[in-house]
Amino acid sequence: MSEDKKTLFIDGVEVEFTDEPNILEVIRKAGLNVPTFCYRPDLTQFGACRMCVVEVEYPNGRVMVNSSCTMPPEAGINVKINSKRVRKIRKTVLELLLANHDKECTTCDKSGACELQKYAEEYGIKDIRFPSKEKEEYLPIDNSNPSIVRDPNKCILCGACVRACSEFQGHSVLGFANRGSATVVQPMAGKSLSDVDCVFCGQCQAVCPTGALTVKNNVDQVWDEINNPDKKVVVQMAPSVRVGLGEAFGIEVGSNVIGKLNAALRKIGFDFVFDTNFSADLTIMEEATEFLDRLNNKKTLPLFTSCCPAWIRYMETQHPDMLGHLSSCKSPQGMLSAVLKELVPEKFEGVTKDNLVVVSIMPCTAKKYEANRSQLTKDGKAETDYVLTTKEIAQMIKSAGIDFASLKEEQNDSPFGKYTGAATIFGASGGVAEAAVRTAYEVVTGEKLNDVDFKVLRGVDKNSRTKDAEVDIKGTKVRVRVVSTLKEAEKSIQEIKAGKADFHILEVMACPGGCINGAGQPASCNNSKIKEVRAEGLYKEDRELDLRKSHENPDVKKLYDEYLEKPNSHKAHELLHTVYADMFANGYKDLK
């Protein structure tokens, strides 16, 4: 046995451990588990819920009960994970939580995916010995914003959402208030989420074990549009959806299911199926050109990417004095929606600007907020009519009675469906910057870039949330920084304000690891490795595609030739670019 490996015992069976931070991770490494509500591998240990308690016997005969998520492993101890004593504690905890919980499970958005519901079933909780909260004691539901619904009556005070907001975004929009039985988790001063500087990233609901925080659901509205014979409904889907959706149907994590998704969307009844990857390529054409213009003409640098709506709102609410650093490019969702609204009526018979409905499928809850931005409307109408998360489209597919796993793969529709590998990697942290560098290099040098894999910009685990790289473009040193989470982004902003920053491009994604870990994806909060597997699914498609640079996309070239003229032209700016607003000036209100 190597020196860095030690052993302990789990129910009498010897198990090795090395650098696991707690007994819970050793238990999981051994292929076993204990229930927990508050523990999330990417967050600090909290030990609030007490569900993961274990009985520990020490070699000297001492016995104690403690939460396995807060106890470091020690050599020689025997950990009992299912003793009579710990099972009794867990059942009592469950009864206490259920007594204080809104138990309308059948109508809860989290039904079937609720950890409280799951453990109550596993532990056979049928009778609750404690008095339940009366209906008149229930607190109002916060349904005030486009992205997240907060139901305090389903909160179990595990604190995961509070830590996610603070540790991922450095923002602390949510916090504990009051004491004792009156304790609640809420935004500052009991305000609604729409009245504070929440960025709607949704990571709070991604780690929530119950229905206390859920994604606002737009499935019924989209069904109504599909079933309206007077409407033509088109759909687009983001890069990372293709490697997340399969999990909802028991398909191996990280599998690329884009072909099956195309088929499912047609069976559901969408009239045209396009791909946001097309406009990811379009984004690179605009953003890379914008960057080169700033670099060559000594305009505002570093250039901040503008794909992430949570990052945009963060800048508008926290650093309005730095909005000039943001690229004026709309996000890929915003670009494609604008193109579809403008050109689909011209290209397809029976489609008009009045009967066209644009739906996007995104891994991100903040995209719902983005679609409601007043800056992304034309003639008073939204360019993106509805945003569905990956979880919502899975719900639609299931309710339509479609056997997703057995579907034959289909291609998306043209001309807004073709894409390159550069577009696919947008879904992982570092992907936007890597795609931009691939194009910028060839635009500047006129030479072919043979090695397009800038692996130094990649990485989605919590130890690689900031990455720096330097690219030599014919003697011009372009320094790129990639960060995921707004907490890391804030550090870069402070460097810029202090005059210490030496990078030219700053790519920011608010969700840890990027869009592959967006809050609209199937839950990954108990397994930090899922992000890496999903990201590899995107890089695999990138490697397998014939075209891997955005400027090689023939349909993008055709769009410029026939309509947009050239990147950053007046016509391109009218359709593909946007403006930002100082949210301090209007009380965080930017929705139409």
C-alpha cells in the first residue's frame, strides 16, 4: 500500500481512502451512500440537515454519532452507515422536515425529482408524529421574475442555495432571516427576487433539494402555440443541451443526442427545427471582428464576452461604469431569434412576421430573463417568444408519449442549422474564447491554423475556474482570460480597475464549468464529475466535425453575402448587436 493511502472500515469492510475531504466521499467512493440535503461537493461543508449522520467506532472503543459530510476520514475507524441508532435519527429528521413542509407533492414542479420525497419513500415515512404547519401560516410564493419561482413553504433550511449564491457568484442575494421556528431563507429585507440584484443564474435552484426554488415553467404556453393552427412555431437549441438532455431518458451522461432531439421536436409539432450552434458561429464572426477592431484601433480593452445573460445583468447592476468593455454582440440565442424573425418569413411559404413564434431550448434559467429584456425587442415584440430549459423540453417529450431513446436521428433544417465544431464548444467554459481565437488567427494572418485545440483554455472543475493563455498571432501577443462563476469574474474586474490586468479578452460564464452546468440542465449537484463528462461530449463532436472554425461555415458565409454584407457592417449591427443599461439608474428593472 502506498504511503498516501490509508484504510478505514465501513460496516466492517476495509476501504481505502486518500485525499477525500470527508467520510461521506469515502462512503460514495466505496459504492455506497447515505442521504443528505445540504451537502454539495462543489460547495463548502455545512452539516445543517443531519441526514448524513453515521455511527463511528474508534479503535480505543469510543463511539460517536456525527454528520459524515463534516468528519474527515481517519485510519482504523469503523463507520456504521445503517445502524439502528442512525436510522432512527434520519427518520426523525425526515418527520420534522415533513411536519413543516407543504406536502402538495403531485402539483409540485419538483415532484419525482425531490430529494425529500425520495428519502421519505426510502425510509418508509407514513405517519408524522409532529404537528404540521397550518395553511394560514404559509408564506406567499415569489413568482415575480421570468426565471425562478421561490416557494418558502417548501424550504427545509439546508442552506445550499445561500452558499451557491455566495460561493459561485459572490453575491449573497439569498440569506437566512429571523431565528428559531421563524427562520426563513429569503432575499434581502424580504423583497422579491425581481426587486433585488439577482442575476437569475438559477444555481440556487440547481442545488435546492426540494421545490423551494424551481424554474419558471413555460411548457403549457408552448403547447398552446404548437396547437394553434394559425401559428408557425420554430425552435432552436443551445450547444450544451445535446449533451445534457439524454440523462433525462436514462442515456449515458455526456452522450450527444442532437439527432434524436431533432426528431423529437418534429414529432412534438414544431414546424422548423434550427440550431443555436449556427448563430454561435455567427457570434464569433461578429465578436472576433469587434475584438480585432478594438485591438488595432486602441479602443476599450479588455473585451468582455456577452453570451451569458447572468453576466450581463451582473455588469449592469454592479459595474455599470464598465459597460463599455462588453461586446455589443447579442448572445447566440438573441442573434438567431433576430435572424429567424427577419428572414424566415422571406424564405418559407405560409410564414409571416405576425404568425411566427420563436422558441429556444437552453441549459440556462437566465435565458428566460434575457428573452424579456426590452433591448431585445423589435416593433414592441420579443425576438425570442419563449425559452424552455433542457428539463422543460424533456417534460414535453415525455408528455407527448415519445420513446426518446429509440428515435432515429434526424438532421435539422436549413439554412439556419449548419454549424462548426467551434460553435459546439460554446457550451463549455473556455469555448467562446477558443472559438474566437481560431477565427481571429486566420483572419489576421491569412494562414491556415492547423492545431485548433487550445486545451489551455479548457477545464470545468472547481480548481480551473480561471484560466489564462497567450496566443501569438504573427508577433501580436493576445492574452486571453477565461473564468466561470461571477465570483471569479469579480476578481478580474478588480484587477482591471486597479490597472493590474494584462489580458485582452475576458470570457465569463456565470455557471461553474459553463453552460454544460447551467441551472436548466438535469441535476448534477451531487456529482461534480458530470460537468467534465458533458464537456467532453462537446469536445468529441468538435473533433468529429469536418469544419471546426466559425468562418468556414458555408451558411454563415451565405448569410453575409446575401443579407449582412460583412461582419460588423451597419446591417449586421442593426440585427445582431445590442445595448446595455445602467440598472442602478432604474432600480434593477430592465424587463419590457
